[in-house]
Amino acid sequence: MVAPHVGIDAIATHVPKLFVDMPTDFAASRFLDMGCSSREQLASKITNGIGIRKMSMTDAHEDPVTMAAMAVRALIEKTGIDPQDIGFLAVGTESGVDQSKSAAAYVLGILENYFDRPMRNCMAPQYQFACAGAMYGLESALNLFRSGEFSKKYAVVVATDIARYELKSPGESTQGAGAVALLISGNPRLLAFESRTLGSCTRDERDFFRPNWRKTAVVDGKYSTQVYLDVVQAAYEQSIARLREKPENEGKTLSELVPHIVCHVPFPKMAEYMASRFLPDILRSDASMPCDLPVPPKNPTTEQIREHEKSVRAHPTFQRAFQRTMADSLHFAGEVGNIYSGSLFLALASFLEQANPADIEGKRVLLCSYGSGATALVNSAIVQSGYAEAHAKFSLEEHLRSETKGGRRRQITMNEYEYLHGLQDVAPESTATQTKFMTRKSLVAPHDEFALVGFGEQDNNHGLRLYKYIR
Ligand code: HMG
């Protein structure tokens, strides 16, 4: 497969140290609120029905900017690149910290101070479209290289988000926090993107949104899963149609065209829901393997479609295909939770770390983003040979290990979780004429990390976020 050379050269992930253990502490505290008769019943629903084991939480000194800066710091240090060779630093987020200033400007300032290297020629935009913001940033970065206008060696796109729902709401178990930074280059060691393969779909939807005055999203959970399926499927079909237009793909079956798929993962079960749309056609296209999946009903209602897709997911032929095409991408989502714009790229990092290199080198992977409100971008990339060696130093397995197993992550209690969940920038006792900032006390004092240390209190910097590297 001939691949044009622009794509992802390295991926670094930063997940906060703190987490809530879902089958024990969370299920014990919430089973009655969630309509379950026991902790065990809710634990089974969360771990088996939804797919989550740990929910990552930001400490009081962490926010989307510090997480993004931590991920980019890891990217720069582990690849050994010069920050001055970065000409485009884009942040994709829906947890924006300012109505006007780009979060990427804050990240750039933190990195300039830390590395003591000015980055004045670097562009630093913020991209927002719910969970698809970073994918829009990635497409822009690829096109900068393709246009021939870009004079620097690297672009960086960093997805960073804190997923928050109301306490005791159905979405609460799918919260999370983290950042994923992508190094984009004209000689990528991990994934090279194909050209003219982008598929897109956008619909003006109400499935999930967060007005400026709200800290948590307004979400219609069941409806959001349906919108996700329909919008991603439409973008996927356009991407497949464009792949089919390429002379080198003439005569190829769908199963040859699409060996691997990585999706936005708000929770691991969602990827299975999506797979029950994708995989039947892929399997039926392969004449060498008879497909014995259940046949869809004629003129089905929405409920019949749901039941049919459930019977497809339970079928051994589906499960084998799912293991082959998508399962490797889900390994870490259950250990972190939803990280909104970063979830797709956490899934990509998982795919690269978990798959057998012999199975994926030189093969196509379709990246399927989704952002509520609603949009999907689907694009195609080829896994580069030697990727596993290049990616080895960014191991997530180690980053996500908990303290009890000798790692860095610390389990917190439900009281501690609810304290952190309730933190805001501005204190409730603020008035229309006087803004007071909330006192934010960390559960674990920051160490060797970037921290939010306060807010400007003068007339000329009132509310400006103040960050520091804490040794
Ligand atoms: P729910 O309504 O509590 O769950 O919340 P459910 O009743 O749909 O059950 C989920 C699964 O658990 C089902 O499996 C149950 O059978 C099973 P299925 O039948 O579908 O295969 N189950 C059990 N399994 C084992 N043991 C048990 C048990 N009980 C039930 N005891 C919902 C689900 C997604 C609605 C909720 O989590 C929610 O509101 N989440 C937030 C919204 C969301 O994540 N939507 C996803 C699509 S939209 C998206 O991805 C965009 C987003 O990332 C934001 C952005 O773009 O910015 C969210």
C-alpha cells in the first residue's frame, strides 16, 4: 500500500494521578440512586454493561491546560525534539478555560518557561466541536503539511478534557479526565494518513451540549448513542466511498479495505454498539468466510433495530471479528473513563500498544471521531513498519498503574471525589461587583508537574490563570 508521508510521529498521554474505583467505592455509594438492588448489580452494569473500571479525576491544581502541558512535555522529552521546531500547537477541547484566549496560548507559555525556549513563530489555535475538536485540529495540521506552506518540522495537536456530569445522573459513571498529544510530521513513524479519504457528517443536534453558564453537560444519554451511531455511520460511508474511488482499491472487498477501526470511546460498550453497524457488511463482503450473523428485520422500528444489533453483538462470529478489528483499541478506556476530545486518541494509543505488530504493520486503520451536537470525521491512515519500537517509550500500561501495584495512580474516596467534583474557579459567594476565586486544596500536593496556582487579582489581569512548574 503506497502511503503519502504526513501523519502521526508520536503519541504521549497524560492521565491525572487520582481515580475512583468503580466496582467498589462508586457502586457501593450509587446503587440505590441508579435503580439497582445491590452494589454487585451496579458493579456488574458499570464494568460489564458499560465497560468502566476506573474513573480518572483531576486534583485541585489540575485543569485542561496543565494536563495538555504535561502531555506535550512528555512528547517533547521522549522524542528529544526542539520546541522551536514546532510551528503549530493546537488544543482540541470542550472544557475551555476562557471565552476568548486560546488554551493553546497558555500551554505554549508554560512550555516556553519550562524548556526555556521561546516559541514565537508557533501558531496556537483552540479547536472546539465537543469530542471531535482535536480531530478537526489534526485535519488542519495534516493540511498545513500538504499545502507546502508550513516552514517548520513539526505540528502538535493536543486533546485535553475533563468529562463531568451531574452527581447521581446516568452519565456520572462515564466521567474521566486526561490529555493526549500527537506529534505530526512529514516523516511519521506511527501512522501515515492517506489523502482524499476524509468522510464527514454534521447535523444540528441536541444530544449533548453545555451552555456557557453550566459546569456539566445537558445530555439525553440514550438519544446521544443513537445520534452517535447515525452520524458516524454517515461519515464512515463517505470515507469508504472515497477509498473505493482510488484506482489501487479497485476490486477490493470491504473486508480488505477496512482491516482495523478505532472509534471515539465515551465508554467501551459504545464501540461495540458502533461495531454492530460496521462489522456485518464487512463480514458479508468476505466470500471466503460464510457469514452466519442474524439477518436484519424488514422495515424495522428503532426498538427492533436495537434488539437486532444486540443479537448481532452476542453472536460468536461478531465477537471474533470484533476482537480482530476493534478490541485492541479499548484496553485503556475502561481504566480512564471518557476524556472527550482525547478518547479517540487514547483508543489509538491503546490499539498501537496492544495489537500484535505483525497483524497491523502496513495495514489501514480508520479513525472515527464523534462530537456531540453533532459531527463525525472519519479518515484513513496506514500503520508504519517499525511503529512498535517508536511507540514503546510511551507505554500507557506503566502510566496507568495504581499505587498498590507500584505505580503512580491513587485511589480516592467518594467524599474526596465529591469535593473535587464541586470545585469551581469562582466561589459561590461572589457578587455581581466582586468576584472571589475559590480556594482549591489539592488532595496530593503537586510534584514534578505543572499546576494551576491561582488567578490574577489586579485590574489588568483579573481572572488570568496563573501556572507554575512545581519541582
Ligand atoms: P444507562 O441508561 O444507565 O445504561 O446509561 P443502559 O440501561 O443503556 O445499560 C447499558 C448496558 O448495560 C446495556 O447493555 C445493559 O443491558 C447493560 P446493552 O443491552 O445495550 O448491550 N446492563 C448490565 N450488564 C451487566 N450487568 C448488569 C447490567 N444492567 C444493565 N447488572 C448511557 C447509558 C450511555 C445513557 C449513560 O451512561 C449516559 O448518559 N452517558 C453519557 C452520554 C454518553 O456517553 N453518550 C454516548 C454517545 S455521545 C458521545 O459519545 C459524545 C460524548 O463523548 C460527548 C462529546 O461529544 O462531547 C458523550
